[in-house]
Amino acid sequence: MKSKRRTPAQLLVSTIILFFFTAFLLLALKDFQPLSFLMTALVPLIFFAATVLIPRLFPADRLLLSMVNFLCALGVLILYRMNPKQGLDQAVNYGVGVVAMLFFILFVRSLRHWRQPIMLLAVASIVLMALPLIFGTERNGARAWISVFGLSFQPSEMVKVFLLLVVSYLLSKRNVIPAALFAGICLLMLMLQKDLGTALIYYAVTLILIFAATRSFFYLGAGFIGALVGGLIGYNMFSHVKRRVRIWIDPWYDYEGAGYQIVQSLIAMVNGGVWGTGLGLGHAYDIPANTTDFVFSIILNEFGLVFGVCVVLVYLLLFLRGIGIALRSSSRFYTLLSLGASCLIALQTFIIIGGNIKMIPLTGVTLPFISYGGSSLLSSMCIMGILQGVASINEDDVQEDQELARIQEGYA
């Protein structure tokens, strides 16, 4: 009896699982710690559950799931290699993130009347954004974190998800002014928190959605002028912004101070070469924020330029897949929602990788799915849950159309 041949999708999933199993096994054989052997089984298991089992519950975009879970598992691998405690924390965050993604898939699929939930989310967003101004703690010049029962949380990460839902809904009803007003309030609070990296993402995504909804070059031009004015105000008001622009122009002027981190990042990336130093053999410990702002530098250092380009291509494919979901959506709301989700992840990726390779000034945002941080990973997985929810609705619509066509053929 002939064995059933595997599909390309099954081969891709099997290859990724083998990659992470082998990678964690190498780290385990290097330090012979029980935790390392546990991670060797745990991470591939989470990847398998999130990639293979979810599509069996309801229609899902399998390729999108594979790419997202690959990035999440890669983040756990890199973080565990640099700091085992952070790696274990991120594995837990990954598992929680998968549950959050499932929740938002079901949320998008099951909710048919959005008006009341959207109003509640708008109010919750304003409240969450106000919390750091009252109870927040400052990190790297930004007062954007609060502590709850000993756990640090960045409210603006969760508000990213709410912003997408609220702005997309309002624009789908052609309420441009309320959408701009809501986004403006969130931006003002981010400015007061001095969290300019997140403010840039909020602003850009809102501008893209307004242009997509209205096709008005007036709004687009006004948005660019507003961005220029806001950038100049931020540069003149906040000393840490001036410092980041200065080290972007010439990181060597203050090598032992403000420029130390980016210089070490550039050295680590160059030393990685085309094929990398090898997993566990790199030397990126000199980068202070090596598991957050500069995690992409570790990837280039240990896995090399070729692998780094492949990671960038995964993000690009994820973006294109999201745009495809938006184009297939029959609802104006779901089209805007999918577009916003895709652009948010793409913009954040460009901003942090561009900062790492010195293409643009560095801002304090995380690399989606990979950088250390529960708030960041949770919000990114929720956004993917929204995108998957819309994709599954699109699939349901296709199946309904096909069923209707078969019924009509039967009558004919």
C-alpha cells in the first residue's frame, strides 16, 4: 500500500519543527541543563499546536499561521540562547499569545453587531492610555509602563489592537472626524508619555486607513505636514530624541556613552558575516538591549546575513498575505481592519530593523513576535487573531458562494 504523500504545507511545518527541535537540542547538549531539554520539546510542541491544530477548529490561513509561529518560536530560541530566564518567560508569553490569538479569531468571527463593543473599546483605550501618566514608570526616556502585582505592562501595546478596531469601524461608517479625533487623543497621551516610537506607528497606521477609506489626497497631504510638524516639536522638546538623531548621524562621536549600543550592534552584525558565527557562538552580549531593541542584531550575528534576509522576507510575505486578505474581504470594515493590521506589523518591523541597521534613527519599539516582552507579543498575536478571523470569514463566504452555485446548478 502506497504511503500518502505530504503536501508542501505539511513539509514546511515539518521542516520548521525539525529546525527548532535541532536548535534547542544543540543548546541543551551545550549546557546540559534540564530546562534546555524541556525547551527542546516545549517550543516545537507549541508551534505544532498553534499551526496544525487551529485550522482543524475553523477555516484559517495556514501559511499565515506558519509564518507567525515561526517568528514567535525564533524569538523564544534567540532569547533563550541569550538569557534562559527570558527565553522561558517568552515561551510562556508565546503560549498565552496563542490563546489570545484564538480569542480574537472567535471574537471577530462571532460578533456581528460592532457598534456597542467599539464604543466600549474607545473608552477603555482612553483610560488605559491615561494610566502611565498617573502611575507609570520611566524607561529609556519614556513614561509608558505601569506595574500590576509586580508585572510590568505597557498599555499602549494593547491599545494598538483597540485603535485598529475603533478607527476601522468609524471609517467604515465614513466618520472621518471622530476617527481622527480618537487617534489624536491617543497620540497626545503618547506624546505626554514621551513614547514617540509608538506614536509614530499610531499616526502612520491611522493616516493609511484614512487615505484608504477616503482616497483623499488632501487628508494625505495634511497628514504628512502634521507628521513633519510633530517631528520637529518632538525633536525640540525631548532631549532623548535629539540624542538618538545625533547617534544616528554619527554613533562614534560618543562611543562610550549614547552611541555605545548602536556601535556594538553594527560590530555584531558585521562579525556575523554571510553565514553567521553559529548558534550559541556569537558575541552580542556587549549590546545592552540585545533581547529587546537589538534582537535583530543577534540574528545577524549568529545566523548570518542570508538567514536575516530570510527573516525579513517572512515579514514581507506576512504583510502581502494580510493585504490579500483585505482585498478578498466583502465588508468595508473588514477590509480596513485587515489593511490596518498588516500595515501596523509591517511599519513596526521596518522602524526597528531600520534602526538596527542605521537606515533610520533608532526608536524604542520592539520587533514583532521576536523581541522580549509580554505586552508586545500579546498585542502582536491579538492583531494576528484579528487578521485570521477576517481570513476565516472570507473562507466562509467563498464556501457559501460555492454552495449557492451548486444549488443553482441543480435547479438549472
